[in-house]
Amino acid sequence: MRQAILSGALVCVLLPAAACKIVPNPDPNDQSEALASQTDEARMAAYADANWETKVLPVIAEHRVEYDIWRQALSQGLDAAGEAHGLRPEGEANPWNFVVSGTGTVTEAKLDSRAAKMQVDMDGDGAADVVLQLGPIIRGTAMRDAMPFVVFTDFRDQIEFAKLARAMNERASDGLTRPEGDVMGHTVSFTGVFTLRAAGDTPEVVPVEIEMGAAP
Amino acid sequence: MSITRRLFVSGLAITAVLPTVRAARAQGKGLIAIITPSHDNPFFKAEAVGAEARARELGYETLVLVHDDDPNKQSEMFDTAIARGAVAIICDNAGADASVAPVRRAKEAGIPSFLIDREIKESGIAISQIVSNNYQGAQLGAEEFVALMGEEGPYVELLGREADTNAGIRSAGYHDIIDQYPDLQMVAQQSANWSQTEGYEKMETILQANPGIKGVICGNDTMAMGAWAALEAAGRTDVIVVGFDGSNDVRDSILAGGIKATVLQPAYRQAQLAVEQADEYLRTGSTGQPEKQLMDCVLITPDNAARLETFALADAS
């Protein structure tokens, strides 16, 4: 026992020398020192929280476009719609993200899943035009990539950056009043963000706001 | 006047010390060093070939070096590039932490670095870090894997080399999708260090302990090739294997009904883009792009595998 303690103490004495490594000084202007001890998940969740009201929601308000107008723009091609209404990070081959609001009718719903979803018909033809991702598990990185203030260079690596995407998805999902029961045929109004890689793809919207309407 | 003289004198010094480089610079725009892991993996070969071809097109001489994922070797190669008076370094690095120092050394010697495929742990010392969107790509691969598995069954994950950020990020992307399906159970998760041989050996051992496995998801294509060879040798071609990279080997396996899917990283284009940004930077002082850039990956299945060649997907016609 004593030997263990002794050798433990020895290791403590020797380790700093052996594992000598130059690390940059933490920036005293932020809480990075306190934040450094957190896991990536916790730190990115805090980042998403801290910026939600002050930065994320204003971006959404500024770039929001009505679904019909967006659809019209898309008929001119994805890049034309992107130039007119889209957001995307700089760099080659980054897909467009859009902020869209609209009202439609639920044609299909899977609410008892960790990745809850509703399919919504937007033009009254009975076929689903968009998918609303209600979470808590949400696919993709649209929420993150639509934000002009989020720059990959500012993050340690792809792992941290991926955790940020997930934290922002979860923040969006947390803010929703999730519909319950039978929602088939109900109207739903939403505002949300999605990535579109090809004009023919179905938007998989990450809503920041949904409101269920009247029953059929 | 004195500046001109000093330039002339240092020009003389360079001429004396490095006659070969001097000759090269006289004809072109200078020397670009291209440093990658071993060309045994066709992915890295494609990077080197892509970068070299673009550099020559743009009028540069090239120096192609291989660090074999050894940080010490890489460090020496940066010193070689510095000593040879390279105007830029294109590098797929040998470790996120270990590569910070040589990139900084190059910067201090006035040589800009343009990193591809793998990030380093610091920003502000390389000019560009262009990496595949591994998280997005891994999610694509995982979604296909889940569908192929019918959302259920025991599976194995082969991880890449631990020191490499890409190993962690792909695994995170896989699990963000797969873990949503409670009927998919991971029975083994081991690193095969990106290696085909290790992929084969690990798969052999895992298969003995877990004969009931239904699928294997791999952090890269070479490990997928190794795993598939082991499964074939054991007569287990029913096991679903999914890779990551988009190599010609895995393409051929997909077309022959072996491995089921992979995720293409646009490695060839990425290397060319890095050279283009180096050229832009050398001519204008800026690449016009943020330092860290992501490039989206593409799912490869039997539907589009035939259009894949050397880490580039031809347009559908």
C-alpha cells in the first residue's frame, strides 16, 4: 500500500518533466480555462445556449422566406434559389441551407421515436413536400451551417464542430412543443432550417417553431 | 538600392548552396513540396498525384515526399522542404498534435502550409486546412449500413488510427446514426490502424469470438478490404461490409457484389484545390477562403460505383 502511494508520488513528480508539452496560454478574456475542463458535448451545448437568443434566432428572422416564394425561387434552379435566399459556409462544394416558414397538412407522423418526424403536404395535392424533424435526434448539420457567425476555423477540430451541430439540433428540438396523439390531417405551421443538396430532394426541416392547427 | 544588393547577395548564396533549386526556380514559379502518408494506400497516392499534376500545370516544380505516418520523419521532411527553399508545402499530416510544430517551423521560415485530409489541433499557423466533411460522410455511410442491416443485428466496427482525428469523427458520425436503432448491437469495436493487414487479422479474431455477426462498418476502405478478405476466407460473404474513402479496390468489390457501400472523399480534387489555393496565396497574398474548409462526401453504392475513378466521381450522363 505504502509502496503504491510512494510510486504514485514518484510518478507525479516525474510525469510533468517527461510529458513536458507546450500549450498555448488560455485567452483571459473568455472562460476558456473553465470551459476546457468540460467535455466537448457540454461546451458545445453551452455555446449553442449562449448564442441562441442573441445570434441564432436573429439570423432565422432575417433570412426567413415563405415556403411558396422559396418554391418559386427553386424552380429557377438550386443555385438561383441559394443566391436569392440561401446561406452557406464559404468554400468549395458546400451545399445551400435555407430558412423557410409555411403551413401545411400532416400526411404521416412518427412521434414515438427518438428521431420523431412529420411529413407535411404544402401544396394540397396529398403528397408530402417536406419532412419536419422533431428530434430529439435530428439528422444533418443545417442548423449549424446556416449560421454565418459559426466558422469552422474557430473550432478545435471536426469532432468539436460535429458536437456543435448536434448541440444546435438539440437546442432547436428542446424549444419545440412536441405534438402528441393523432396528428394526421392536422394543419401545422412551422419555421425551420434545412440543407438542400439537390433541387429534387425533399427538405428535411429542423424546426425552431411549430404550431399545430385544427383537426380535419 | 541596398535591398536590391542584399537580395542579390542572398541570391548568390542560394545559388551556391542549392544549385538544383536555383535552376528549377529560374524556369518556373518555385518548388512545392507535397508530403503525404505512404502511397501504399491508394488514397494518399491519389492526393500526391492530384497535387503534383496541378502544381506542374500551374508552373511549379514539385518535391513529393512520404512520411509513413511517422511524425519524426514528417518533421525531417518539413526541414528538407525549408532547406530546399520550397515556396509552399502541401501536406496530409502525420498527427493532429505532432504536426503543429513543423507547420509552425515552416511558417517561421516564410513557407505557407496547405493541409489536406487531416486537420491539426491549431488554427492560425497553416494557410488552409481542407478536409473532407467526415461527419457528414460517416452519417451517409451509417444510414446506408442501417438500411442494409434491416435496422437490426449484431455488428462490428473497425476504427482507424487513434491519433488521427478522422478516426474519431467518423466513429462519432456512425454512432450518431446507428445508436438510434436499439436492435443494432455493436459486439466488437477495435482499431485496425487504417491497415488492410490489420483489418484482416482483427476480423479473423473477431469472427471467431462472434460468429453471429451480420455486418462490419469500417473507418476506411483499406480496413474494409482486409475485413472482406477475412470474411471471404471464412466463407462468410453474407456479412455486410461498408467502408469509407471511395477507393478503386472497394469500387471493384462493390461492382462484384462483395463490399456493399463506401463513402467517397474527393481526395483528388481536394489535393488540387490545395495547390490552387497555394498558387492564389502566393500570387495575391490571400486564398480568399477561410483557413478551415470542409468538402462534402458522396455515398457510393452499386448504383453509382461504375462512375468512380481514382477518388473522383464522374457526372452521371
